[in-house]
Amino acid sequence: MSFKSGFISIIGRPNAGKSTLLNAILGEKISIVSEKPQTTRNVIRGVKNLKDAQVIFIDTPGIHKGKGLLNEFMVKEALSTLREVDAIVYLVEANRPVTDDDRFIIMGLKGVKCPVILGINKVDKIDRRMVLPLIEEYSKLYPFKEIVPISALKKDGIDVLFGLIAGLLPEGPQYFPEDAITDVPERFIAAEIIREKIFRFTKEEVPYSVAVVIERFEEKRAKDLISISAAINVEKDSQKGIIIGKAGSMLKRIGTAAREDLERLLGARVYIELFVRVQEDWTKKPGALKEFGY
């Protein structure tokens, strides 16, 4: 039997559910999720292994017409994947009409040569009859290979979508070991999960000014323990106060939630030490963006 493999980019507006879709397909949480838009900042690859195929999914930052150096980086990261893949899943929200950001994304698709599948996500939030007019509207904007209504959160339609993706794979090698689920290092995943908890627990203005840097990631095999030290970088003293909380209560809450997720994912006991430092206006400084991995 021939072996098939390929790279599939998942793109869409901020908060379209791209990371939720990737986690649902893989059956593992490797990409962080939040109700707030622009949670994903870097390109993250997830690997789905089958008996005779390997599918490498690329989760991308939300594509939008945002301003600022960090926003420019995220959009450039997402668009850079479009010409390197075997197929694209463009994810939109069923409960939102076509926007200027959608038209901006579709303009970017005009030059690609690979097939594009439109996934209409969050159908659990609407009357299913509302999907048909949306399908018709998107069909006029681009010749999609397939259009699939799904709910990534409820895992509804995921099997259908994955079956269509698998059918587009070319013959190719096994790029990753059969037990791999991602190509990003554990340090990166640890930083992302800590950042996810900050998104979940803190006020609206704080998460977008946060960069998490893993200062130490040490495996103590004899004790079945992973010891992690992480710096949470913010732009203002007021944000530092919010993340630390009264008598350190918020920082403890963030650390506890991150530790529980990491222990499940890494299969070992985890000790996390967090500290917060102020790097004024880091999102506007190219040097700081580079230092924090953007």
C-alpha cells in the first residue's frame, strides 16, 4: 500500500475556532484556546497519524487588518503558510456574516494553487437553516473544493471534514515519528498554556500585553518531575499588579491551572514557578518582539 502525507493550513479570522478544530482533530490539546480573539500568535503544527497516512496541520494566527508590530507579525505568519501546503481549511463562523476581514483573506487565496475547503464553524449556535444562505454567499466569492458545516467545540462534522482532507493527500513520506502529535518543543507548549490561563482569568486589557518566556525547563527523571520557571512579561505596572493579584492570589490561580494541564499533557508531575516583570511597550519594539519569539 502507498503511504500518503501532506500539510494542511487552517486559516481564518481571529476567534473563528481554528485552535479548537485542531485540538478536536488530534484528540489532544496542543494549541491554546480562549474566547478572546487573537489568542494564537505563532504557527503551530499538529500531527495526525493514520495507518497509511500522516496529516500535518498548521494552526495559524487569526488573519485581520490589525495595526501594530505584533499584529503585523501574526498576519504575516498566517499568510506565509498558504503557498507551502497541500490543502487549506478556511474556517468561518456560522453566526457571523461575511466581513471585510473575510474578503481580505479571500483575496489572499486568489493566488494559491492547492484546494481550499471552507469550514463553516459554530453551527451549534444557529438555526441550521441559516447555513444555506451563508454557503451561497461564500460560493460566489471563491471556488471552494468543498463546503462543510461543523461545530469544532461539539466535534460535530469533524469526521466528515477530516475525511475530505485525507482524500486530498498526495503520496509522500512519513515526516514525523508515528507517536508525534506536534513539532513544537515542550517549552513552547508550557509557555502557551501559561498564557492561555492568563487569557482566561485576567481582565480584558491584560492578555494582549503578555509574553511568557520559559527561563528553566528541567526534567528530573528520578523523581518523575518537570520543574518549570517562567517569566510573565507585561507592559505596565498596573498589569503586573492584576496578574499577581491580592497577596499573590491570581498568580497562584494561573500557576495551578497551568500545572494541571501540563501534567495531563506531559504525563509527569510538574512544578511551576512564575514571576512577573514589566517590559514597557514591548509590543511596539522590534527587539522585544524578537526576544519573546515573535
